[in-house]
Amino acid sequence: MSQTGAIWLVILAALVAANLPFLNHRVALVGPVASPRKGLLIRLVELVVLYFLVGGFAMLLERRAGQNAPQGWEFYAITGTLFLTLAFPGFVYRYLLRRHS
């Protein structure tokens, strides 16, 4: 796989993973169906876990392409903010557009 393909794969994985907690009623994506209302706190915890999973996937692809570059706290602050930005469509759908009965 080319480096460009790997970059787009990581971006697509981040987009899907960032929106999964808001589009799914299950705890940890495969667990039992949560109570009728899965709270925002549980969704945020899932979001953090998925951030680290996507980060691990990206590190794996980077290792396959060559040597991993050392990262400082700035890298994690920016990628965390980007992950939250990618989660915005799922948040809007869940809490602003969807009618609650």
C-alpha cells in the first residue's frame, strides 16, 4: 500500500470510529444493548478508547512504511482535537437532529 493510501485509510478509519459511539446503542460497540438512553459520558469514554485504537492502527501502518517518528504532546493534542471534530456529525445527529420520544 502506498503512503497516500495509508493516510486516506487512517482518515477514513478515524471518521468512522469517531461517529460510531453516537450511532450505536451498544456499550463498547459489541456489548449488550444499553438502557434506553446511553449517556453522554459512556459515549465519550467510547470515543477516547476508539481514538487510541485508531492511533494504534496508524502507528502500525507507519511502522510498516518505515520507522515510527517520535511524537510530543502537541501531536496528541492536535489529533485528539481532529478526532473530536470528526465526531461532530454523529453528535449533531444524536443530540440535535434526532427527535426524542
